[in-house]
Amino acid sequence: MKWVRDAKSQAYLNIQQVKGVTRDLTPDDEGKFVPVVGFECRGLEPVAFHPQGQFVVKGAGGKKVFEEVDMSEGEWVDYDDECGGSVSVMNLEWKFMKA
């Protein structure tokens, strides 16, 4: 993640899920922006996001959970042998909105 801040002041960023605001994605969310994370920012403003670290993906058609998913390339594909189909996260887009 990148952010802009005034070099003379202290800055604080807390990344969290916000009850009643953020939620998990569903297949019905395709093509929509959905609030999945909240940023409490003091003294800075996020301007870009780059997925890093490990994510968890659950296939819509099955109960299989894919742990440690690497989203650094912006997309991910695997096979769910429990439901006999592919599972993917593609064409990710994000934007920052003030609450």
C-alpha cells in the first residue's frame, strides 16, 4: 500500500474489518465494488493498494478453502476437486472512498 502524508506530522493507519460496513465477497458481487476492509487514517491518505501477503479463498460451489493464496499478480486460479470445477479471482479493481 502507498500513502501520502505530511513529513512534519505523525501518522497512524489501522487496517480492519468494520462490523456492519465490510463483508465477504459473494458470486453476486461480480462487477460491483464491495467494502471488504476499512482504513482508519490519521495524518495520511491512502492512494494505492498492492495485494501482498497471504489471502484465503473459498469456492462458491464447494466447501473447500484455499489457504495462503498469493494475490501479488492481481489474479489467482486453482481447481476445487470437491465440486469438480475451477475457482478463480480475476480482474481485481479497488478504490478508496471516505466514509
